[in-house]
Amino acid sequence: MRRPLVDPPAPTMSRRAFYVALCVLSLLGLAVRVGHLVVDQRDQAPTGDAAFYHRTANLIADGKGYIDPFRYDDGFQGTFERTAPDGTVETVEVTYPPGIEQATASHPPVWPYLLSVASRIGLDSPNEHRMVGVLIGSLAVFLIGMAGRDLFGDRVGLVSAGIAAVYGFLWLNDAALMSEPVATLMVPLTTIVALRWWRAPRWQTAFLLGLLAGVGGLVRSELLAYAPLVVLGALVIGGRPRKLLARDLGVVVAVALVVLGPWLVRNLTAFEKPILLSPTGTMLAQTNCDATYYGDKLGYWELLCGQPEPTGPNGELLDESQRDQVRRQQATTYAEDHLGRLVTVAAPLRVLRMFNVYDPVQTARFDIYVENRDFRLSIFALVEYYLVAVAAIAGVVVARRRRLPLFVVLLWPALVAGVALIGFGNNRYRVTAEPSFIWLASLALCAAAGHLWARKRTTDSATTESTAISTS
């Protein structure tokens, strides 16, 4: 049997004591999230992405399939330009009634399908759907503690769970009807498996990594990319036969593709133009325009930049893939025409905004309108974030000195930075990096506490020795 590349941390308490404490902290996380739901989110009408997830789940439960809920419930109103016989161009309004059944892939399917399970048993209101997110987010607290333990030891695991229980940029998502609770759950689960593969590469663990990558790809794009990059990182760093690592990379990719297969086939057959995981044209159009390159939304997005909705030459409805193609071309043309501004200003500020280095208060104000967040709670979460982020930097130093595994932890923030470069900076989109910050901050806090305790014991020992000498 091969020796692990990195030895797991030695236990410092009994398994029973650890799990009891972890369950208590998870219940604390549940209480915080239920309190947020009851006090702040209860009975708020879902809008934007939250409305999409809620309505789509109910349509799935009703047997309508994965269709655009807005066009089904609201119909469509738009305009198109028509050239009159005399050569003049006129704007013509077009209206289609509700009941339009058009396939959608605008959001990955895992979260709507999870909510549809609740809908099928009668839990189909916004608050009942929010409660599903609260329960998943509370389970994520437990798994963050488990991952912290596997990474850096028992104490770090419990401190990580304690921070996760009260960490605003986690619980603010959990009652918001967004898909972030599932992403928060997947990150520690995937990290645990990745760490065990990293310490002792085996094809069975690679199989699990591929399974999680495939499921993760149906939640968020960075969850799909993480597992293959872990194996590629091991190939670059070395320490194991390259043939073995190449085999495991093949296993990860193959299993992920099998899991993604039904969604890919559905998307390739349901639309006029090719769509793989999700369309990107709308997001690109909304993030590559004057408002986000030169205006007051630098590094962010602007809804109006993706409007009006594209239609056919005579006002006929286009499917999602056709609209996506129009918007992607619009975004590509704009980016090419303003390439210098993209490289020197827009792209860097996307990353800085993602990590709350650039204009964090403005980003918190945007959250009021986009995420339905209370501004005071966003500022509270922002203060927590800065405290955790500073401690996380210290945690990186501690981990390097102790030669602890860092790659599997730091890969998450790196992926989030990549998401920002392509898209935009947003507090909610940073969620897959938050557990990494929590683990590293917890490591730093435990290291500091250990150092202080060692100094105290040394001082107490010296005082006792001095007293003994004086007495004698």
C-alpha cells in the first residue's frame, strides 16, 4: 500500500466529542438561518433568479418540464424594427399571451429539481422553498466542519463550523431562494474527497471526484472545473507516477461526462443552436457595455445592457439559444471594440469587486436591489468577511510553515477569480470560496491560541520554578 503524500492530522479529541460539538454548532447555524428567514425574508415576493427557481420548480412538479417560467406565466412583450415600403424604419410592438412553453437552460437544473421534490409533496410556497435552502445551508455548516477537520485537525474543524454557523455571506444566501446553499454544500464535500485523493491517489476516489464534478457542474461551473484541476495540479507538482495520475484524470473526466450526459443531450436537442451547460450571452451582454466599462457599475453588470429581448425579423419568438447567439455577438463586438479598457480596467475591477477590495459598500447597495438583502445585514456580513479574510491570509502563512495541504484549499478562490474575470464581481458569486477562507482563518486562530497557551504554560512553569527556588 502506498504511503500518503501528506499525512492526515492526528486526532486531538474523541470522535464522539467532536461529532457532538459539531452537531451543536450545526444547530446554531440552523437557528441563525431560520431567524433570518423569519425576520427578514419571510413573505418577500421572489424576483429575478429566485423567481426563476421557485416558479420552475413548481412547473416541473406540475409536469410542464424545464421551461422558461417567465414566458409561461407572463407571456412576452417586445418590439422589433420594420422597414416600411417608403424606406422608413418603424418600431412595432409585439405581444404574446401567457402559456408559452419554451425550453430553458438559463440556470443549471439541480436546484430547481430539488425544490420540485418539495413542491410535489405540497411544499410549494416561496417560504417553504426557502426552508429547503435553510436546511441545506445548515447541513453545509456540518460538512464545513468535517472538511476543516480533515484538512487541519479537530479543533480547526470545530472553529470552522462555528464561523460558518454565523458567517453572513453564507446564511444571507440560504433563505434567499437561490442555488448557493447547494454550492456551499458541494464545496466541503468535494474538498474532503479531493483531499483524500491528494493524500493517497486511488482510482476509486477519483471516481467519486468525477461523480461530484458532474453533479457540481449541474449547480455551478466552478464545481465542475475543480476536480480535474486538482488532478492536473498533482501532475504538475509531482510526487506520484504520472501514469497513475493520468489514469485518475481520465476517470474523473469520464465519470463527470457520464453524469452530465443527459443534460448535455437534452440541451443539444432542445434548441435551435448548440447550448452545452447554460447560455452565456445574456450575462456577457450585461457585463460588456458602457455602464460596466466606463459608468457607475465598473466590474459589475447592468440589466439594461441585455435589453431589449431579441426577436425574429417580423417579431416572431426566438428560442433561448437564438437569443443567446444575438447577445453573445453583441458582447463580443463590444469587448473587441474596447479591448484596452477591458484588460486594464473592467477585468481587474471584476476580480477586485468579487473579493470586496473595490467599492464594497456600493456592491452591498447593489445587493439591496438584486438580492433583496437588507443593507445593514450586508454591512454586518462585510465586516465579518474582512475579519475572516485577514485571518485567512495568516492561515496561509501557517499552512506553508507546517507544510499542510494548500492547493486543494486555494484552488477554490482561484476559480472564483476566474469566474469574475469572465463575468463580474458579486458577493453571492463568491460563495464557493468562502469555506476556504473559513478553514484558513480557523487554522490561524487555532495556531494563535496554541501559541498563547504554550507561552502561558512556559510562564507558569517559570513562575513555579522561581517560587520553589525562593522558598527553598
